[in-house]
Amino acid sequence: MFISRDGVPELLLVLLPAVAIVWIVLRLVDLELRKLQPAWERWLVGALALVGGLWLVGVLACWFLSRMSEGTWFCPVCGALEERLTYFGFTVERWPPDRSRGSEQARRYARWFSATVPLAHAHGWTPVGCHGSFSRVTCSLTVDASVFHVAVPLVPDADVARGLVLRLASADLVQRQAMLADLQRSEDGPLLRLASGDAISREVFDQEHTVWLTEHPHWR
């Protein structure tokens, strides 16, 4: 269960707002109960309100719990990884990924980036893989399946490889996602061939890459 890392703080984030809402509702009901006569009517309605309040706490707690999500986040520029617990889109906690769960391809790309393109930049975090919450699991592309992050460290022309990374780093978050999606949808091209395991000489790669750029203006 995703909430089991530290338990208590995350549980309070769920229970406190649910209890607060129900307390306000019960206070309003209590004000109306004082107007009822005779006393047995107040007792009956009060008992029903208490039962309904407890039920409402459970419903609201489940809803607030569904707003909490845990999963892996990735910087597509440098390959950094981190795990996050988010609540209504805000980061509650972050920690390094377990090596047994994290992407080896992301680490391979990160090592290549650090050695080849040591570019200072602001991380543009994006969710990858499967993110779990109380009521659902949502999955997106993994780093291991990303054509860009598999292929770029294998590009035989180091200048071209650096240029691709710098072009990605210069784009804003929306453009960056569009560029990666454009590459991911490619049906041919030298990067796709490298990601598929083909060996390409520098001369052949440069020729094919020049043609590919004319068809993919996002990357020029």
C-alpha cells in the first residue's frame, strides 16, 4: 500500500480534512436539533446524524486518499530519478528510488550525460512508469522504452548527441514532451535504429540524421 512508508503523517493528511468537514456539518445539525421538541426527537435525529457522520468520514477519507499518489519522476534532460508522494498535485515527500525498482536505462543515460554533457539546468520532472493511488493505477512510458534515452548515448557522432540534448534542454516543458512524443512515434530514422540495436557508422548516421531532421522540425 503506497501510504505505508511513514504512515502517520500521510494518514493525518487524509483523516483531518474529512473529520473537519464532518464536524462542521454535525455542528450545523446540532444547531437545528435544539429547535426540536420533544426530547426523543432530538435524540433520534442526533443518533441518525452521528451514524451518518461516521459514514461520511469514511467516504471523505476514501476520496482524500484517492488524491494521494506515489510513483517515479524523471528528468528527461539529465536522467535523474526520484520517487515522490504527491497530494492534490503537491509533493509531500521525495526520496531516491530503490535500485531494484528504478530504471537501469535512466541510470545509464544519466552516467553518459554527466560525462558528455555536464549541463547545468533546472530539472523538468515528468512522471514515468506506473503511479498508484488508493483507487487507481495510471501508467505512462517508461525510460527503458524511450527511444531518445536509449539511442542518444549510442549516437556515433558525439557532437550530434550533445546537440540533441541541448535542443531538448532549451525547450519548455510542453515543447519537450512534444519533441519526445514526436521521436517516439517515428517509424524510421537513425535514432530508432540505434534504439532497436542496429550498429550504424558515423557517416551513415550523419547522412540519415540530416534527412530525419527535415521531417522532424521540432528537433532542428
